[in-house]
Amino acid sequence: MAPCGAGCGTFGAGSGAYALQLADGSRVVVDAVVLATPAWASGDLLRAVAPLPAADLSSIEYVSTATASLAFRRDQVAHDLTGFGFVVPRAENRPVMATTWSSSKFPGRAPEGHVLLRSFLGRAGIEAAAQLDDAEMTKVVRAELREVMGIAAEPEFAEIFRWPRGMPQYRVGHVDLVRRIEAGVAEVAGVELAGGAYHGIGIGDCLREGAAAADRALEHVRGLPEDAVPPQPSDVPAADGVAD
Ligand SMILES: Cc1cc2nc3c(=O)[nH]c(=O)nc-3n(C[C@H](O)[C@H](O)[C@H](O)COP(=O)(O)OP(=O)(O)OC[C@H]3O[C@@H](n4cnc5c(N)ncnc54)[C@H](O)[C@@H]3O)c2cc1C
């Protein structure tokens, strides 16, 4: 049984079903599993069961990103903020790769007389900006907003969020890689993959994939013999280091 990299779960095959070790240390036995985890975590979870697709899953690279949301009084921003924001081409080699004018995009995102701007940092090959501490990151974003949009004012507040290894990268050959992963996982009855690492990273893609994976898992469960008795937790070996 493979240890869980993030320390929150692991599973192993047992008599055609799966024992899931949950974050609280308890285990449940199930007939099917949808791995809606990042590809690297799915690779960790699958390693003991299907090492080849597990290795391919682990090979999908991720970039760490961060967002910095800065709030200003409307009168501090001369720009008309008509539109949803701006994106910065890679060739510019700047730390901020895009800024969403959140209060223009989403009504009610900022109180009357205020605006909220959310800047994105960290892209493949230019991840350093996403690793800065909060104060440094705010400084960098303020400098970018000053240069790109002419905003010199002190923000009312700044809020930083981080997504370590949060953005899967679709390299050349990704389609073939995913095809190979899916063919390998299809050999493991009752295990399905879903999430942004495979066929699109947009929320809509993830929802579509999750629903399709759930349908396939249900189809698998419905196809099981009616009198199949799943193994009980005591029938399957415990995860490394986990006491029964
Ligand atoms: C900063 C940022 C902004 C974005 N903006 C947009 C946008 O405006 N529009 C859009 O469509 N998309 C956007 N995206 C992309 C989109 O949000 C993601 O691609 C999508 O949310 C990924 O969904 P997911 O289910 O694949 O992964 P996640 O939502 O990351 O879910 C994976 C889950 O797996 C869990 N997990 C991890 N390891 C384990 C483990 N070992 N065991 C158990 N659970 C585990 C995690 O806790 C998490 O809950 C954005 C992404 C980022 C990072």
C-alpha cells in the first residue's frame, strides 16, 4: 500500500474493492473510487495498484501560483476600469501575468466607491514571484499596477492566496500522455480519474469530467454481482504506519 504524499489518504486493492484511508485515520471499503485529486496526488494514491499510470500521472508538471487582491478607493484609480482586466504576454517577462478587475467583472465584489483588483503571479518558468512573502508580493504588485495602470495610492487592504502546485501544465504530447494514463487506469476496475490535469483546467471542464467519472463509477458498481460481499476493513492490510 502506497503512503499518501499529502498525508491525507491512501488506498490499496483488496478482493476487487478498495480500502480508503481517510484523513481522520479511519478506513472505509468501497467498490469504486473517483480520484479527483491533483495528478501528482493521484499518482501517489495509485502507485501500489497501477505503477505505470501512476508514474505517468506523477510526470504531469504543476506550477505554483498566487493571487494578490488589492482594494482601492475608486477616486484613487484614474483608469476607467471598463472591461475585465488585462493579461501580460510571457515575452514581457513581468512578475504579474494578469490582473482581473474583480469589481468590474462581478457586481457587488466591492462596496460602493471602492474597487477590487486581483493580480495573478506565477507561471511556468517564472514562478519566483509566487514564492515571495506577503509583504514583498504586495510591493511587487503595487509596482506593476503603478506602471501598467498608473495607480500610485496605498491600497485599503491586500489579501494574498497561494496555490502551491496548483496549475497543471499541458506540455507538448499531453494528449498522448493522458490517453496512455486513461488506458492504464481503465485496467483497474472501479477507479476513475477527474480534474483539471487531463482535458481542460477550467471549472466547467472539471465539472464535466467529475460528472462523467461519477457516471462511470456508478456503472461499474451497478455491474457488480448483487451478492458480492465487499471485504471489510480488517481484511485489507493497513497503510504503512497506521495501527488497526
Ligand atoms: C489562481 C487560480 C485562478 C483560477 N481562475 C479560474 C477561473 O477564473 N475560471 C476557471 O474556469 N478556472 C480557473 N482556474 C482553474 C480552476 O480553478 C482549476 O483548474 C480547478 O479548480 C481544478 O479543479 P480540480 O478539481 O482538478 O482540483 P482542485 O480544486 O485543486 O481539487 C483537488 C482536491 O484534491 C484534494 N487533495 C489533494 N491531495 C489529496 C490527497 N492526497 N488525498 C485526498 N485529497 C487530496 C485537495 O485538497 C483538493 O480539494 C484557476 C486556478 C487558479 C489556481
